[in-house]
Amino acid sequence: MGDKGLYPGGIEGGLEFFQKLFGLLELVKFPHTVFSLPFAIMSAFLAAQGMPSPRELLLLLGALVMARNCAMGFNRLADVQYDSTNPRTRQWYVLQHQVGRPTLLAFTLVSALLFVGLSWALNQLTFLLSPVALIVIVGYSYTKRFTSLSHFFLGTALALAPLGAWVAVKGSFDVPPCLLALAVLLWTAGFDIIYACQDVAHDQEMGLHSLPKNLGVKNALRLSSLLHLLMVAVLLLLASYAGLGRIYLAGVCLTAVLLFYEHSLVRPEDLSRINVAFFTVNGFISLALMAATLLDIFLS
């Protein structure tokens, strides 16, 4: 059969397939799943008061990954005109051209369908709420066109992860996942405000809205600090509602230290270390808090 037995276009066809696959994963920033996934895992383990069933956990993780892929794919499609004019995001425009808009559209639609299918496999309430979740996560892409509160819409989209995880395991709502979702909303809005400080000039030129543009970078960074302070307060409140103990509280303290460090990296007159603050520190925050929560559940 030769090479064509493996790939329709032989070796060249196989290389093109993998180039498009890796291009898609880069375009949707697949590694950034680390921001929301740990909070969903926390919520699932809290709902189960231990280890969820392997089936629930696999279906849940699959659904969350598909939802994020759909959201990011749609965002790239919706924002292509803005990505092409922003020096920070022009690489996404170039990459989308290389991957192909039809391929990205198909990837986004398939991700949405798989998300709904996996939600159906979990339970009835998860399935019924899946269209609502899709509307929220794709609707965020348009918010910057008409409101400076788009950071909070992004926070709401990510906050659906712990809410959805709880519903996937319990089939109902409760106070702990709502508190965890609020913490994620505050955390996400806070770090997205920091990240948006890089785009003030572009937002002004294109008529887009953001809090750094409306408030100024200095005041926007102050608001970000306040949001992260509130996040820590909500995480402390969660301890009493979810019956979490010292290990979890140690994780919250570490989160507070990391948030303080994040804000120490960024100054109104020096935004050069925003990528470290945004990607590295926030990745550590989500993973550390998840680890502390799971250890508390199993060891306390």
C-alpha cells in the first residue's frame, strides 16, 4: 500500500494533517486549559466528597476541553479583523490563514457538538444547560465591541467550569460551586484586566472597549488588585461551606502570595512582564489551589 495506505496524500498529506492539527492547538492556546480545568476538578471532587467515578471524570474533562476549544475557535473566527491589526495578536491571524478558515470553523463546530454529546452522557440537567453554556462562552467574543465590562463576561465564561462540574456529578446546584464560580469570575476578570493593559492603543484605534482604556492603566490595575483581594475572601468563605480545613487554607494563603507577586510584576509604566504575570503565575495558582483542595479532601 505504501505511504498512501497510511495517509490519503502520502507522506506530504500526513505532514499537512499534523501541521494543521498543531496549528489548531496553537491557535486555540490549548495549554491554557490549565486556567479553568483545575477549578472544575476541585468542584467535581468536592461534589463527590472524594473521587468521582472514572466515567464521570472522563466525560467531564472531555466536555470541558471541548467547550474551551469551541470558545477559542469561535473567538479567533469572530476577531480575525482585530487580530490582523494588533501587533500582539497578528500571529493568530497569520496562523489562521495557514490552518484555513474552513478547517477552524469545522473544528469549532465539531467541538460544540462533542460538548453537547458529552453533556448528554453525564446527566439530563447537564445536557439541558449545555446550549446555555455555549451561548455564554461564544457570546463573550462580541462583548468588547460594546462594553468595557467584557473582562467580567470572560470571567463568567470560565466560572461555568466549576458550576458545570458540580452539576455533572450531583445533578443539582449548591452553595459551594457558586462560591467557587464567583472566585473564578473575580480571578479571571482581574488577570484579564492586567492583560488588556497591553492593548489600550489598539482598542482606542479600533473603537473597542476595555477597563484599561476607559479608566486608564493605573486605575485599571488598582481595580484588578481589588478583584483579586475579593477572590481570596470568597475562597476563605468557601472553606466553611465546603467543610475544608488547614491544607486548603494553606493553599488559599499560597494563592494570596502568588497574586501579590503577580501584581508586583506589573507597573503602569512597565508592562514588559505581563506575560509572566498572566501565564506562569496564574497557571501556578490554579494548580496549587487544586492540589491543596484534593489533599484536604483525602487527608483531613
